[in-house]
Amino acid sequence: MTVSDRDISGALAAYLKQYPEEAGLLSEATRILSQGGGFASRRTFPMHVTAGALLVRGDAEVLLVEHRAYKIILQPGGTLSRPTTP
């Protein structure tokens, strides 16, 4: 599933509504999104965008995965766009 600029803009706007003090930290992302053209595109790489999740069950279980390339244990996550085909 590809995440669109509109999806990202909506999430960013909601985030900044709740945490307006972080607008300065996200100014570059806001600027790039306002220009359009595929914020999460691997073709143009305007900004490297990734996401992660921490999944917890009960008091003691946390889901972690081994990163295939780095061979280290991390929380699940990845890029926000699908890989492009050559």
C-alpha cells in the first residue's frame, strides 16, 4: 500500500494540532509536502520516511523482529512507500 501526500499531510496536520511546539522540527517535511510531487517517493527521495511500531501484549510481551540486512533485533517498521520497479 502506498501512502499518498494527502495521507501524510493529514497525519502531520493532526499531529501538529496536538503538538504545535514541534512545528519547527517538522518544517522541512511541511515544506516538501506543500510542494507536492511524492513526499514518500523512492524515485525522487525528497526525504527519507520510515515508520515503526511497538506492539505490547500484557505486562511482559513485546514484538521484536530481526532486521534482514543488519541482523539486529528491532521493533517492526519500514518505509512508507512500496519499492519501485526498475
